[in-house]
Amino acid sequence: MEQYCPRCQEKTVTKSSNTSAARHAGLIGMLIAGAAASYTCPACGKILLGEFPDEFQSSVKRKRVFSVLGAAAILVVLVGLLMLRSSF
Ligand SMILES: [Zn+2]
């Protein structure tokens, strides 16, 4: 999804996240890193989420909720599998 920079209105921002840390932490780390990602404009630098229009902010927040829920669901499944294994 392309979003124009709220400061210069000329360039599109890029989402930046710490991918090397995410790779080490696996799928859950990837989800969390995606949720914590920041946005950068090539001309203005780092842009805070609060500077974007409300519509964009709410769509980002919605995605974050899904990421957290996804990570939680994976954890629940993993714990469930471990408990099943240990009961046999
Ligand atoms: Zn800009």
C-alpha cells in the first residue's frame, strides 16, 4: 500500500522494520516486528504514525491488532501441541 508523506506530499513513505532481528525470532518475531515498523520518507526522514491522516492511522492500527492476534494464536497452538504431547 502506497502512502504519500504527510510532510512533503510528494514522495511515498517506505515501511522500515528490523528484518535481521525478525529473522532470528522467527514467525512470531516477524509479526511483532511488522507491528512495530516505522515509516520513512526519502526526503523528510522518519515519520511518526501520528502525522499521517486518520484513515491511514486506523488501517495501520487494524493491521497491528491482527498481527498481535496472529502471534497470540500461534502461541496458543504451540502450547496446545506441547500439552497434548506431554499427556501421552
Ligand atoms: Zn516527505
